[in-house]
Amino acid sequence: MTRPATDSSRPAATPPAGTAPRRTPAKPPPVRWWERPWILPLALFSAAFLLFAVPPYLSLDPADSRLPVPESPSWYFPALVVHVFGGALITLLVILQVWPWLRTRHPAVHRWSGRVYVLAGLPLVGVPAVLVAPFGEAGASAQISGLVWAALWSAFTVLGYVMARRRRFAAHREWMLRSFALVYGIAFNRVLHVLLLVITAPRVDTVHGGDFEAMSLDLGAASGFLSWILPLLFVEWWLQYRKPRRRARQR
Ligand code: HEM
């Protein structure tokens, strides 16, 4: 294994007389919670979303499902239920993974919850999402959106895991942030759909002949795509522009 650039376990060598002592780079100051003010709102938003999204599926009765359940294939509803419960688990794990205090103080917890996120998330969330997406009753556009979203989430998650195994931690963080952004697509979708309904409501007569249901279905496809594309763009902006600027300021 290569030795890290600064190895604090070895006594510092005495510099030869007449030369200035070599400076070790200053350790970054510990992250205090008020420097990451988003963690509490994110946790509250996640909890509120789960309290809204999960209860209809606890009865295991297709009649209670928020999504219309197609008659065929017969495994659609079981796969959707697995997806919803798995989704609840990974939503909670994302909070643990992005919580700076936990990451720095308890790295072992970060590693284990990360393993659960990947190894339970892929079979319980990603695979069922790929399976149910082509059978959703919200139309072809929503089906395509769901399929691409599920495939991207699975790919980003696998890439994040592979990078961690190869100890390429900068790349690991980037892929995992993309994966986390896509997890929030589902919660963002609910907010966005309502927002689009409010914005376009004045056009319900001219565009949809006064049929509010048709307008809602139509907007479902737009909010479906936007709900994972916008969080992904936000993460790309943060990785490309925000983070390098903050690092430069710290230096
Ligand atoms: C990680 C990325 C995720 C992807 C790619 C994904 C994809 C999908 C797809 C394709 C559907 C079916 C839509 C349809 O048939 O029209 C769906 C439904 C659903 N997903 Fe996810 N999902 C993800 C994360 C989550 C998470 C984290 C939760 C949290 C509980 C969740 C909860 C649900 C629920 C509750 C439904 C049924 C719709 C409803 O009751 O409103 N999903 N998801």
C-alpha cells in the first residue's frame, strides 16, 4: 500500500540546521452542523414524504394503491410494494450517508449503511422499478421516463460502489451524489406535479377542454421527467461549480 503524503504516526524528522521547518498542510476544521443547514430540512422533508407515500401500501391491498394497478402482469403489485418498502429504506439511508457529522465521527456506520443502500437498494428498489415502469397506466412518456430514471439510478449506484471498492473516493462521492439526487426524484415529483397543476390551471379550458383529469395526466409525463432531471442538473452544477469554489476558498 502507498503511504499517505502526511503520516502523523511517525515522529517528525528534525530539519537540518539553517533550513526552515517543513510545514504540514493544516487539517480542515471540523464541520459544524450550522455549516450544513440543509441536513435537518432534508430529513424533515424525507419523513413527511414517507408518511404521505408509504401508508397506502401497508395494507398490501391493490385497491389502496395510489397508482392504478394493471390486471396484467400479476406480479405488478407485489413488485410495486417491494419497491415502495425498499424505497422507504433507502430514503432513510440517504440521510445517514449525507450527514457530515456521522460520516466523520462514525465512518464505520457510513460504510455499513452505504453497503445496505447499494446491496438492498438494487434488488429492492432498482430492479422492481425497471420491472413495473413499462406497465404504468400513465402513458408511454411516463413509462419511458420511469425506465430511464430506474436504469440511471441503478447504474450510478453500481458505479459509486465500484469506485469505493477501488478506493477512488472522489469519484465515489460524485456517483453517490448523483444516485441520491435520483432517490429524491419521487418526492420531488409530488411537489412538482402540484406546482405544474397550479401554474397551468388557467389553461384547463383552452388546452384540455375543461377536463382537469386529462390535464393532470398530461402534466404527469412532464413532472415525471423533470422530477429526476432537475435534481440531477442541480448535483452537476454543485459538483462542477459550487464545490471547487468552496475548496478554493478553504485553501
Ligand atoms: C431510486 C430511484 C427510484 C426510481 C427509479 C423509482 C421508479 C419508480 C417507478 C418507475 C414507479 C412506477 C411508476 C408507474 O408505474 O407509473 C415508481 C412508483 C413508486 N415509487 Fe419509486 N422510484 C425510486 C425511488 C423511490 C423511493 C425512494 C420511494 C420511497 C418510498 C419510492 C416510492 C414509490 C411509490 C410510493 C410509488 C407508487 C406511486 C405512488 O403511490 O405515488 N420510489 N417508482
